[in-house]
Amino acid sequence: MKNLNIKSLFNFNKKIILITGSSGQIGSSIVKLFLSLGSKVYGFDKIKNKIKHDDYEFIKADIRNKSEVRRKISRIVKKNNRIDVIVNTAAVSIFSKYDKRTNSELDKTINTNIKGLLNVINSYVNIHKKNSLKKCSIINFGSIYGFLSPDFRIYGNKDRFSSEIYGASKAAVIQLTKYYSVMLSKYNINVNCLSPGGIFNNQKPQNKKFVKRYSKRVPLDRMGNVKNLFTGILFLASDRSSYVSGQNIIIDGGLSSW
Ligand SMILES: NC(=O)c1ccc[n+]([C@@H]2O[C@H](COP(=O)([O-])OP(=O)(O)OC[C@H]3O[C@@H](n4cnc5c(N)ncnc54)[C@H](O)[C@@H]3O)[C@@H](O)[C@H]2O)c1
């Protein structure tokens, strides 16, 4: 076997990357990650963040709006003749209890986390087919709460729970990842999911008691940080995972193992 050059195995120089939810905690870190590797990055979000870089273009886009999403993806493809990787992080969470659920909270979660994600994938696929594009890697963001119930004891008495509808929407993301991996294989589009456990927020730290209780639930004894997701993202984004599709990679410090 020839010597493997690790740098060339994970080469993202000049790759065209689209990240939805690019102004969020995780999305903005992924934008910076790909910029540091020489990629050209496009970010979709409803709100702008402060990232300024010659290779970064923020595009104000609401993923719930299908025609807007299609138009804006089309513009990226026209300019670059391809999109190599799409990372779907845009999502909303609802924190009130299930028995206080309103229809507008249900609609907002479903319209963003499921229908919005479908708008992005379906719009891209139509453009991919129309332009006979060669390949693409799609990475969706699920959550451990897409396949586990939260342990509500860690949330204390405050009315700020990870909700049933958020978990149900993330279960849908894991499922539709599998569905699309099969449907899109003939177009050379790989579709995978990354499901993080709780990520510590450096900008707006979570309540100290919550962090302590949550950490106790984790075999590795702490919440995750955004950088813990990077290797999973780079693996799924790289050509090295071209034989990986329909998978849900869980990065949770082992929480889902007990
Ligand atoms: N942070 C965690 O602990 C954690 C754990 C498990 C899974 N996740 C998942 O990871 C992803 C990113 O999480 P995060 O912590 O960065 O969340 P975040 O709330 O910080 O970021 C989400 C971003 O999505 C954007 N967004 C929401 N609705 C949108 C819409 N309709 N159109 C365009 N943009 C929209 C928001 O403006 C925000 O910038 C989400 O899918 C989330 O469910 C996060």
C-alpha cells in the first residue's frame, strides 16, 4: 500500500459549502471551521452574525420559504457549478412543557425542523438533477433527543424542558436521512445525520445546576463542546466517506450508551 497523505485525504480547499443555521452556536463554528480549511462558504440564516471573511457569503434566507430557498440555492450553483457539501443545522427548540403546548409552537417546530429541512434538500436535489451535477454530501443535524427521552430530573423545577415536539422533529430528521440516502444514491448524493448530545454554550452558558446534573448523566462526565463535533462533520463532508450514507453518527460523550 502506498503511503497515505493524511492532508490530502481531508482536503477542503476551494470546496463549496452551504451551511443552514449559519449564525447559530454550532452553525457559526462550522462556518469558521471550513473557512480555516480554505473552503468557500455560504450561510443561510434568518439573522446575520458577525463573521467577515472574503470566502464567506451570508445569505438571509428562511428555510420555511420553499421558493426563496430554491432561488438562493440556485444562485450558488450558477456561480460555482456545484455545491460539495450541505450542512443543515437550522432548527428551533421549544422549551415549555408538553401539557402547555400551543398549536403555533407545534407548527413552528414542524415547519422549521422538518418542512424547512425538506425544502433545502428537495430544492437542492431538483437543481442537482437539472444541472446534472456530479455529487454532493448532505449532513443533517439530529439530536440524541431524536431517539432518547430527556431525563427530566436534570432540568430542575424551571419550565425549560427539552420538548416532545423537538424530539419528534429530530426523530424525523434521522428517519428522513435514511429515506433520502436510498432515494438519492443514484445521483451520487450521500445523506447522513450527526446527532449531538448537549453542547455547552460559551456565549450564553447554561444554568450551572443544569450543567452539573447533565454532566453526571454523561460517562465522559461533561457536556460536549462544539469542537467535539468537528471530526464527525469533516469525516461526513470528505470524499473519504463516499461509501457512508444513511447513517446517524452520535457524538454525546457516551450518554446514549447506558
Ligand atoms: N446545542 C445543542 O446542545 C444541540 C444538541 C443536539 C442537537 N443540536 C442541533 O444542532 C443544530 C444547531 O444547534 P445550535 O445549538 O447551533 O442552535 P442555535 O439555536 O444556536 O442555531 C440555530 C440557527 O438556526 C437559525 N434558524 C432557525 N430557524 C430558521 C429558519 N426558518 N430559516 C433559517 N435559519 C433558521 C437560527 O436563526 C439560528 O441561528 C440544531 O439542529 C439543533 O437541533 C444542538
